[in-house]
Amino acid sequence: MNYWWRDTPRYLGQPYNALHHAIMTIRDLPQGERAIWQAMFDHYVFSGGEAARAHLPEKGHGVLAPLDAEAAQRMHHFLLRSLSL
């Protein structure tokens, strides 16, 4: 797979890593469960997250807020801890 089209800050990470993780964790689930995860990705990721956080006060956006370098670093550490278990 090729993924050379990147023009974003390095702190945002590589979508290729997310693709591999999704293949490992979602692809072989039963169709009904995959459909649920597809809807969640659409709502939280591919929509840009605006609808997901619209009803929340700004200080409650957490991981739904647009990422800056500091927020991405916190998420990176969370993922490292989660994946190392």
C-alpha cells in the first residue's frame, strides 16, 4: 500500500498505522459489529468531529477537540500504554 500524500504536521501521526490497527482489530469482526464500528468512525473521524462535540462545552471536548501538538502527544502516550499491555 502506498501512502505518500502527506502535507500535515508530523505530530498528527501516520494514517497507515491506524489502517493496520483497524485491519487487526475490526476487519474480521462479524458484519454487524463492523457496521457499528463503521458508523462510529464516520461520526467521530470522517465527519471531522463537529457533530460529535457540538453538544459539549469546549472544555469537555477532550479527544474530540481539534488536535494540536500537545493533545496529539497525550493521545500518543495513551496509545503506547494501551498497545503495550
